[in-house]
Amino acid sequence: MANKATTGIHHITAIVGNPQENVDFYAGILGLRLVKKTVNFDDPGTYHLYFGNEGGQPGTIMTFFPWSGAYRGRIGTGQVGVTTFVVPENAFDFWEKRLTAFKVPFKTERRFSEDYLQFDDPHGLKLEIVARQQGPKSQWEFDGITQDEAIKGFGGAILLTASPYQTVELLEQVMGFEKIGEEGNYVRLRTKGDLGNVIDIRLTASPRGLMGVGTVHHIAWRAKDFEDHQEWRSHLEENGFHPTEILNRQYFNAIYFREPGGLLFEIATDPPGFDRDEPAEKMGEQLMLPPWLEVHREKIEEVLIPVTIRELKEDHS
């Protein structure tokens, strides 16, 4: 068993298309809070948008690089296949009705004695909703979605890997997950956290994933602080992995490594969080830039497509 254990998912980052369509879906329909509007530090002409609960706590953060007009990717091996959001118990019917009202097609699936609502976002990302008691309710309310229905954060994810049993071994032996079941096509693992804590690994092969619009770029796991993060880096090296140097992502520090089945894993620190550069109640309203890009603000703002958080009208046509 691992002598270190992550409490679960910190964030998941995906590539999507038009940024307003992205905001309309995740904030307008799913009711998540846009907690940070910044840019891809490696490509400052592209937004990096972060959505989550009221404070953007780790375990709730879905982040996006919206590239309008970029080519479509293909979901497959070496990627997160499905991102799972968790809602409070008894909120399942609410979400069936809301998705129906906004003409979002969905289907239901049952895995490990749980029901899932499965649907795609406008750019082809595969999502699902599950209802569970565990995890604090989101305090963010929007467009008739109350705390009793709001997405709490991640339930987990389905991973598509070229080496399912090696990925299971990594999660168990190095990352501190516990294998809790095997059913049909899936192995299920769980961590001690209460959000982003359930990972299903699909055992059957998929075509190789191709990076592009509608695919997940990476999945990040939680480190509780900067000291824990450094320990994780050493721990990975001791177990034969090759993590990057520690990178400052402004709102967390990050290391990245490739796991045996081809997925890009990140380990990210819980601190300092998203209120480090703007007041908590104002988060997501202004474009925030790191100091080294602030000098280019005018040029960056000229390139970016403006985005607005708005309540959408249900489609009753």
C-alpha cells in the first residue's frame, strides 16, 4: 500500500471550442460558478476558464482552454473518458428535468449500484451526474438551482487507459486509492476524500485518444500543501516515475507525469486558491493575469472573445 494518499481529484482540464458556448453550458445550464477568468500561460491569446463551487475548492474545479475553430479531438485511450459530477441525494429528478428543458439529450446508466445521467457538452466532452450523500453542498445558487440541487463538485471520473491493470496498480500502490470492486467492464477505486474520490477504470480497449476540442487534457490529484507536494514529487521518483519540476500556476503549484496507460496526471496543491488575487465575492468577473503578462494586458484583451455569465431561456420550442 502507498505510504502517501491523495484525497482525490483537484481539477480536470479540457479543451473546448467557443468560450461563450463553454460559459453558457457550465455556468448557464449546469449552474457552476465561473471562479477565475485568466489565460493559458503558455498561450496567452487563449482563455483559461475555471468553474467550481462558490469558492472554487479543490475537488470542484473543471477548467477549460477554449479554442474557437480548433480541430475536434477524439476521446479514447490515454484520456479521461467521462467526467462525473456529484449532486445531493434526491436531486436526480431535478437534473433530468433541467437537461430536458434545455434540450440536452441524455441517457441513464447503472454502474456499481448507482444511477448516472450521461450527456455531452456542446463541444463533445462526455459528462455524467450521480447523486450521493457524501460531500458538502455547494453554496452557489444560480437561475433556480438551489443548494439542494447544485453540483457539489466531482464525483470522480472514468479513465481510459492502454494498460488498465498498471493504472490500477499505480492508483493503489503509489497514489493511495483502495480498490473496492470490479463489475463488467470496470474496476472501481476510491480515496478517503469526500469529493472527486471515486475512479472507474474501463478494462476494454478504446481507440487511441487524439487531443483536440472535446477532450480532457489532464486530470489533477490533490496535495494538501507545498510540503506535501514536494514529498509527492520525491515519492513519484522513488516509484520510477518522471515528474516535471514544480510549476507555479498562480492558484496552485503543479507537477505533471505520464502514467503507464498514457494519461497525463498532475498533482496540484490545495493552496493558495482563487481568492489570492481578487476578493472572493468578485471572483471570475475580471480577467486576471499573472504579473509577467499584466504588461501585455491591452494586447491580450484585444485578442480574447468577451464572455458573459447569463441566465439562459429554456427552449420550449
